[in-house]
Amino acid sequence: MNAYLFLFGAILFEVSGTLLLPLSENFKKVLPSGGLVLCYLLSFYLLTHAVKELPLAVVYATWSGLGIALVTVLGIFLYRQNLPWQGFAGLALIIIGVTLLNAYLPKTT
């Protein structure tokens, strides 16, 4: 259970860092740039703890898949980006794939 807490913490930090990318203006703004670097570092640090108990495939698929979904949804609300129905269908497939991977891959100990 702790591994999933580390994993979800890593996802939140990765998403936060990604959302700071446009605000950093190609690393020209110090505060958002520092924040995104810190978020990515914390995300990878937490990922190392998740990999201790969960298979790498589960960790990476969950981290990247849910990260994509969250960034997309938050991008719609925070940055007023548009997504066609095909994009929503793709997000649903990502979430289904991550769910199946988590449900059926054996856990390491």
C-alpha cells in the first residue's frame, strides 16, 4: 500500500511540474522554473520508492498514463485548451490500460 502512496505522490509532483512548464517561459522565469525542477526531482525520488515494491511496468505505466490524463484535464481547465472527442476516447483507453496492468501484473515483494 505504501508503494501506491509513493506512486500517487510522484504523479502529483510530475503533473505539477508539467503544469509549470508554460509558466517558466523556457526557463526565463526563475520561480516557476525552480518549482518545476523541484517537482520533477521529487517525482523521481518518490518513483524510486514505488519501484521497490511494484514492478517497473506497473509504476511507469501508472505514472505516465495517469499523468497524461491529469495534465490533459487540468490543461482544459487551467489553460483553456480544447480536446476533441477522440482525445477523450484516447484518455479512456489509457485509463483502462493502466487499470488492467495494475490488476493483472504480479506484484514484487
